[in-house]
Amino acid sequence: MSQVEAGTSQGDSPRPAELLRAEAEALIAAADRLDEQAFDRAVKLLAACTGKAILTGAGTSGIIARKLAATMTSTGMPALFLHPNDALHGGLGVVSEHDVVVAISNSGNTAELLGLLPYLRHRGVAIIAIVGDLSSRLAEAADVSLDAGAAVEICPFNLAPTSSTTVALAIGDALAVTLYGHRGLTPELFAINHPSGSLGRRLTLRVSDVMRDLDSTPTVARSDLWLIVIEAISGGGMGATLVVDEQRSLEGIVTDGDLRRAIQRSTPEDLASLTAGDIMTPSPEVARPDALVHEALQQMEDRPSQISVLPVVDGDRCVGMVRVHDLVRAGG
């Protein structure tokens, strides 16, 4: 008798950790009995699909099917969820002979899915079944059947779909992830489908997307006096000003810290003639406009002395400046 069953028979509710272990045991059991040849055939059907994956299921199996359709779509495999009832009332119009249907059912005898089979066969689509019973009618009718059975649901009455849906979801996830290699998915391609996620921003946003261009960046000439440098830094709101020549080539950068240190080491007489060229840090660390945001952030942080701004240089021309706050906000 399992810990979940024992707790129920004694009138005590099982502890949450016991419930999690029971579901984990169902996953381990499914992994132990996995038919790798059948799984490989299912992957090859999906990899060779020139249309889309149609995920279908009723009830909680339908919810799992929806999730798997979203997972496949996000990884570049065109996929959609089709409710079996909707399919029989016009929804079948989305199914073509180039598609692969993934049908999910714990019993494998769900009436709505069985009712679909003749029409799917008429369209010539391949069918992958994720079922809890390999002897069921759906499993026998499918081109490939994957065992998603769970001996016991963690529901105290062994009724509510719990362990079985977890196993079905895990098998579907395994299919989607195994497809990565077959479809040539890379982190960069994955990010394109997730532009608003942190990964998408890390792998798609460039410095040029978040920097302040040179026309809106505080700049001074090498010969400008220190009071002009102060005005540029104060007015620019970036804690620094760039030193550029007439051709907009970068000559250096003056930060708040550079300015304070220059004033501290200068005598009152020196201040009268102190220029940006005397204060600036020449040949500073720079970023390229096409560099990824997270690469620029690493430039700022992975060094003995961290910096908060980077001039942005494209070839021989300075094109702007970027702040660490802009990079962090962008998801670097």
C-alpha cells in the first residue's frame, strides 16, 4: 500500500511531500517502462511533418494537449489545439494530410476521440496516441502509442486525474524537447519566439536598441574648459560626457569621478586652464552598437573596477552612449 493510500485509509490526509513523491514515482515508473523505439517513431513522425501538429484531447487531457501545443509552437513547431467536439462540428477543416495528430487520453477509449478516428484516417494523417492503456481502442488505432499510465492517482479516491496527467504532460514535453535537435533549434531561434521573455531579451536586444544616440548624448571638445564639462555632465543626466572631435571620433570620456579627481589634484591656478583633454580617460572601454545587451553588461561588470557607462562606437565614429541602468532594465 502506498503512503498516499495508507494515509487515506487511516483517515489522515497525506502530507504534501508524500503527494509530490507519489507523482514523482509515477514519472519514474513511466520512464522505466518507456518504449524507446515507439518514442523514436513518434519523434520522427513529428520531425518529418511538413504541416502542423494537431493536439487533441477531452477534459483534463484536453488541458494537457493545449499546453503541449503551446510548447511545440514556442519551439518553432507549428501546432494547435483542436477540441474533439469542435472537430466534429467544422473544426476538422484545419486538419490537412500533411499534419500529425497527437491524441491524449488516459483511458484510451474517450468517445469523442474515437469518433474522430474515421475522419482523421480519411484525411490520411498520422496519429500519435499518448494513453494510459496500451490495449485501448485509441492505442490500437494509432500509428504510434506511448504509455502514459499511472498505477494510482494521488486523489484519495483514485478518481481525479492527477498522476496520469502529470505523466502525459511529461511525455509530451519529452517529445517537444527531443524535437529540438531534429528541427535545428538554437537558443537564438528559441528567443525569437519569446521576445518579451528574459531569454528573448538577452538573445535579441542589441546595444543600439537601448543606447542614447550621439545627438542626445552629452559631448564636449577636448579643448573645452572644466566648467563646460560640468555643465555637460549635469545637463546630460548620464553621469558622464563624451569627448569627441569634429568628425565625431571618440577621444575619451569624462565621468563624475574623473572630474572630482582632476579638481582634487589641481591647484587653484591650474583650474583656470583645466580642459576636458586634461580630465578625460583616453581610449576608454567601448561597446559596439550590434553587441548584445547582456554582452555589454558583462563588459561593465566583469572587470576589477566596474563602470556605469559605455561609449558606443561604430567603426571610426562614436554613435552614442549606454548606461548600466538601461542594460539592466532591458533584461541584460
